Amino acid sequence: MEPVGFVVDKIKGLTKSGQEFIDGLLHRRRSPTSRNPIEILKRLQREAFSDIMKLRDRQDKVERILSFSKASKGSPFKEASTRVRGEVDALGAILLLGDVDQKHYDALGRAGIKTGVDSRFTFETTIREKDTLLAEFVANQNSTRYGGDDASGSGLSLAKVLYMANICDWFSLTAIPVGAQCRDFGISTSSSNQRKGLTDLSSTGPPLLNQHSGSTIGLSVRKSNVIASMAQSISGLGVHCGICQYFSTFGQIVCQLPRGVKLSLLGLHQVPKSSGHNINFGSLTIPLVLMKGHKAPTIMSESAAPLMETDSLQIPSTGFIALKLESELDEDTKIGGWIEMKNSSVKQMQWAVNMFDDSEDESGWGVSVSGMVVGGNNWTHLQAESYLKINLGKKLSLKPGIAYAVEGNARIFGLMLRSNWSF
């Protein structure tokens, strides 16, 4: 039995070994076909994720470079905000005259009564954080200027273009190609009528500040409590005959004294250039004559004689000098006065003393006394006015008041109402 059992055990062992060999062989063949696609997908996912992260890093770097390039080389108007301000000013009057003649009409013109409706829109843009670009549009309707200048009204038109470059804290440059005024080179360029009285003589400054200077370039220097401004301008371009150009030089020194007292010294020198030829070069044009190609003939017709007389007429220069003093009695109440002389002559002098309460929350008031020496007869124009300011909110105000003017035999009394709306 033992040999038979030994043989059987050998056969069983051999069979088991063969089965294990066959099972192992079959398992190796099935295993790569079942696990290989999953491993390939996992490997592809890892590679794709790595590539995506690399692309995202490169995109972030490109975006940072582009943003830096735009910030350093972009337009100065990038991200600049524009402020729009508007103002509507209306003045009406009931005038009581001693008579209707030329004397009363001229006295009205010198009284500075300008009735009608004036509108003003200002667009102000800040450039490079310090510089200012300003454009101003104005329109008036039935605005009367007594004394020979009568305007029935005009549509909205460009009145001023101003660019102010603040070089540093104490030095600035200003260029005004259109619509310059001397007051543009003062401490404030605001042209609001909120502080304006009933007439021009009760405004807060000498008349030379309101003179139009055409195209102007100027500078301002600030040091401690002193501000100095100087400007050079050319005006009168486009006039058909007579005086065709005015070359003007304006200077101002402002001293801030203790206790809110401000002292200003102003000067304006105008040099006219005359021409008897009826030629219009147009606005923003400065004609320069290098040489004359021919001489005028010695024999001329009678019709040409007045032309040559006008051409050879020498018009003298004009100078204005003014002194202005302002003081603050409290936060809202202010008092000020100014005196202005033409060609340093007391026979051509204007003056005014103003006192007003300019409160924005409560009602205010204003009082003004002014005068001037008129013409070669040394007539004196005296004027007084008073008004009450009623605030209807922070943007709208009404100013009912009275004005009385005396000039020689002319007597003028006016009941006046000014309204101002700003937005």
C-alpha cells in the first residue's frame, strides 16, 4: 500500500503545482489589462494639473507686466474724475429816475446794474493728481449793460479754458488760451456769485480784476504768508478796426496778516497796438510783421488820408493800481474795502467799502458804500446799497435789496432782487 499511496501523493502534488502555475500565469495576463488604463488616467491628470498651474502662473506674470506698463505709459487722463458745477444768476430791478436823459443813462452804466439771467457751467478735471484742467461755458438772456453795451442774449458758448500746473507746493504755472481774467491769478479762481452784491461796485474786488485779458500765461509763488502772482496776456484779437491788440502785464502781492487780515496790492499795465486797416485775422491768431515791402506814396487821394492818420495815431498805454484790504470779524461776517486809480491819478479813482454776513445755513445781509470820480469835470458818483440774503437750502438764495446812486444832477433809486442757484 505504501508504494501506491506514495505515487498518489506525488500525482496530487504535481497536479496542485501545475494548477498554481496556470493560475499565476492567467492572473499575470489579466492584471495588466485591468489596472493599466486607470494608472494611465491618473498619470495624465497629474500631468494636466501641473501644466495648468504653470500656465496660470505665466498668465499672472503677464497681467502684472501689462498693468505696470499701462500705469507708467498710459494717458494722463486715465482714472481722472471730472467735476461738473452749474450756476444760474438772475437780477431784476425797478428803477426810479429823476429824468430820462443821457446823464441818468450814463449814471446807470457806472452804477454797475446788470439785469438779466446768466448761466455758467464749469467742468473741472484733475490730472496727474496735482494739475487742473478747467473749461467754462456761459450763456445769458436779455442781459442789459447800461451805458452803451446792450446785449439781447447769447446761447451757450465757451468762455474760458484754464490749465494750472502745480509744480511744487510753493510754485504753480497757469495757461489760459481763452477767456482769461486778472482774477484767475488770485488766490481763488472761483467765479461764484454767492458773495456778490446787487451791483458790480459791491463785489469783493477792484474792477481791474474783472477785465478780460484774452490769452494769458502766468505764475504764482507762495512763501509763508505771502503770495505773489504775475501774468502776461494778449487780448483784443479779431477786432476789425482801431485797436487790434492789447498787451497786458498783471501783478499781485497778497499778504496774510494776523487776526484774519489780508492785504493785497494789484497792478495792471496795458499797451495797445493800433491799426487803421480793416483786417480780421481771427481769434487765437497773433500776427507778427517782420518787414514792410513798400512805402506809402507821397501823393494820396483824400479818401486815403483818414486811413493814414488813424494808422499813425499813437495811443498811450494805460496803467491801473489798486489796494485791497479784507478782514474777518467772525466765521461768517467779513468787512473789506478797496481803492483803484487809473494812471495814478486821483481824478480817475474808484473805491468801495463792503460788509456782509455770508452764512450758508442762516439768513445773511450785506451793506456797501462806493464811489468814483467821473470824467474831466470831476463829478463824483456816490452809491449805497443794502440787501438781505435769504437762504432756501444750501444751493438757492434770494437777495432783495435797495440801491441809491447820485451823480451830479442825476438821482437813481432801485428796488432790486437777485437770485442765485448753484448745483
